[in-house]
Amino acid sequence: MDEKIKTRIILFYIGGILNGMFGLYIVFEGPSFLQPDQVQMMSIVFLVFTIINFYMAAFLKKKLQAHIAGAQKAKSDDRSPAS
């Protein structure tokens, strides 16, 4: 389970980087071949998806760390001698 989540976190980061690069490309190069309202809308969409990707990666990372901490706590509780 941990490897699947780690892979998903990495994919969210890669997706966020790509969306950010596409958004910045549209911002800088878009006005030469697109109308201004299209440039604005496309760049907003790409940059919003960048934010969503980085948010999801951080959310999954936090969830994974909580899962690992819970598993370690359960393991340490199992090792402790009963009174």
C-alpha cells in the first residue's frame, strides 16, 4: 500500500510541474498565437490544476505519514509487556 501511495504522490508532483510549465508557456508565448481572453482562461486553468496537484500530493503525504505513525504505534503497543 505504501509504494502505491508514494508512486501516486510522485505522479501528482510530476503532473503539477507539467501543468505549471504549460501554464507559464501559455502566459509567455500564448499572446503571439491566441486571443487575450483565451490566454487568460487557459493559463488560469493550467495554474489551478498545478495548485490542485501540489495540494493532493501534500494531502497524500500527510495521510501516509499518519498511517506510518499509527502502524509504528500499534507495533510498539504490541511489544510492550502487559501489566
